[in-house]
Amino acid sequence: MSGLLVLADSVGRELQHLLPTQRKTQRVNLALLVATMLDVRSATLMDLAAGLPRPVERIDMRFQWIWRVVMNPLIKPDDVIAPFATERMALMAEQGEPLVLILDQTKINQRHQMLMLALRIGRRALPVAWRVVATQGAIGFEVQKDLLAAALAWLPPEAEVCLMADRCYGTANLIALCQTHGWDDRIRLKGNLSVKSRGRSKTTTGQLAKDKVFALSEIHLTAHDGPAHLGIVQD
């Protein structure tokens, strides 16, 4: 047995342990695909097809096999990743580590963008959930909310959670969602958000940066009623 097939067998046994109700065909196919991806170190379908240890001569037949696996509606990524993410998050919480979730967006092609949620482990980000949307701009709050709802079920109840996100997600809605779940947040904000603060007239985040304000507590952003805290890094 080749090293790649040994790796696939190992991945399959772990899937069977964590997903005992998963169909054998799905488990075997996923294990082989994961092992191939680890071997070729690429997510490009043609690279995977070239490295796939399937007894067929034509590479297009391997490509079709991969396409059928990834398009199988019975294989739900959230369900497959859930036991792995839950196990890792529980271990980090037991060790007293805060769970830092990172929300980011990546362009896949000319039509599609992917919203990804990752768990920070040391200096690396481990992807745990994602959504793909046909759009040219930032993926909206409803998709963000759905993605975070999936991860919410995996979090240990006692965990300290912090959500980090870039400025295209810096909205009052996302901050309110973090407050609802009791999470900390480190979300970059655009400069055009309106800010209301005690002792100050209504202004914007951009103007506060120009005024060289470093921090404000108990502020209200845009139409959001809940108080938030604002820190401004002066580069």
C-alpha cells in the first residue's frame, strides 16, 4: 500500500471515530480526497486529479470523480467539520485559552466570494466554516450571521470568545451580535460610521481619528442602541 493510501486509511478511521453515522462511501471518498490534497498541497481540482490514486488512465475521469464527491449534497461541510472543531475548541477552553475567531473574505473567481471563519491557533488560522456567495462586493450580514450561528453550536459554554474581522464587517449589526453572545470583538471600522458619545457632539469614526482620540467607552454606533467601546490606533 502506498504512503498516500496509508494516509487515506488513517483519515478514514478518524472520520469513522468522530462521525460514526456517516455512510461508508462518503467516508472513504472524503478520506481519499483529503489525503490527496495533503499530498499534492493544492486545492486546485486539476492538481488533485493528477495526484489522485484512482485506477483510471484518463485524468478527466479522475476530475469527474472529484467533482461528484465535492458536489454531493449529502456531504454537508458543517456536519463533517463539527466534531473536529468542537474537539479542538474544547481542548483550548480546558487549557484556559481564549477562542479567537477570525472572519475573512476571499475571492474565488470572477463571480464568487468565500466568507471564511477560522480559529486562531498560535500564529496560524485554522478554517472551521465557510460560505460561498455569488457577489462582487462584501458578503452581507445575513450570511455572516448564518456562518457564526454554525460555529456557535461548537463553542464550549465556558469559553472566552473574541471575534476579529476586517473593516468591511465593521457594522453595528455584527457588534450587536457579539454582545448578544457575550463575545469580545476586535473589528476594524470604516471612517464614515456615525458615533454618539456622552460629553461629545455627534461625529464620525474618521473625524475621531483626525482629532487623535485614542479610546472612547460606552459609545453608540450608527443606529445601534447597545453601547460599544472604540479604540483608535494612530499609526
